Amino acid sequence: MISIDRQQFFPTQILSFRNDFNAKKLNRKIANYIIEQSKKNPDTKRFSVGGEDGWHSECNLTDLDYEWSRELHSLILGASSAFAGRDILKEQYHLETWAIKLGRGGYSNYHTHPNFRLSGVYYVKVPSECNQHAGAISFPDTRAGAIGTPHEMPTLSVRANEGEGIVFESWCPHYVSPHTSDEPRISVSWNISFQDPAK
């Protein structure tokens, strides 16, 4: 006879959420702003975004003087607070928020978000061609030592759906597979850091 104590090490949490309040109205306002800005300022820095028609906005979407910007700020903090298990509004935090517009063939390279604690994405406009492969955000196994061994877990791919999003820890490597539609795929992403680095 043996005694067993089973433990799970190195868990990596990804939280999914859905905007059940005003998703269509909010998404329409954000999409209109993003499309207009991408035409006015087509040469912004692209960071991890690739593809001929890929575009990355300035990192100020929750700092703008629009009702939708304030609603987006509230949505992001609500989802991020659910991930953290505490009310982020009661803490000293720094939030930066940007949009990505992908045209046909657009993608996002494998990357992380250094110097931040939490990151996330919210889907504003998602053409019907997006699925578990095209235009999906993917998270490979985060355990470097497991890569290339029988212990490596399959890559987790999360399908983009309008009005939905995910929150994850900023260190998690991820990428977005190429978008295959002529209609743009528009998402909003964010990073949060805290004054107390332990949080």
C-alpha cells in the first residue's frame, strides 16, 4: 500500500470573458474610430503585427475623451479584476490599451509583453472566416523544458468572437495566425502593471 499526494505544478491561467451589456454598440463605435485612425495615420509603429495590411494603433485607447473609451476602460478592468481575484480599481495601476486591425494575410508574431503583469484582448470586429486556425490567438506550452519532448502539450488556440475576450499573464508567449478574410479583423489589447511588483 502507498500514500499518494498528487499536486499540479506550474498552472497557467487564461480567463475568457464576454461583454453581456452593450457589445454591439460599443464594438461599432470602437471599430469606426479604429478604421478612421488607420486611414489618417497608416504608418504607426507595428510592434509584433505583420502582413501588408496589418495596423497597430497608439497605446491610448482608454485615455481618450469618448464615452466608448470610458466603457472600454471599465470592461478591461472588470475582466482583469476577475482574473486577479481582486478589485484593480482600488490599487495603483498603469494601463495601456491599443487596437490591431488585420487585413488579409495579417498576423502577429510570437511574442510576450515584458514589464507588465496582466495582458488581454477583446474582439471588436471578427469576419466569419475567422476560426480555430485563421485569425486565432495561440498559446504554445509555456514550459521550455517540455518543448520537443513527449511531455509537450498541444498549442492552445482561442477562436476570436465578437464581444468576447481573454486575459492572461503578460509573460505568456503567444501569436496570432494569419487572417484570411478581405474584411478587417479588429481587436483591442491591453497591458496592466502595478505599483507593487508582487501583485
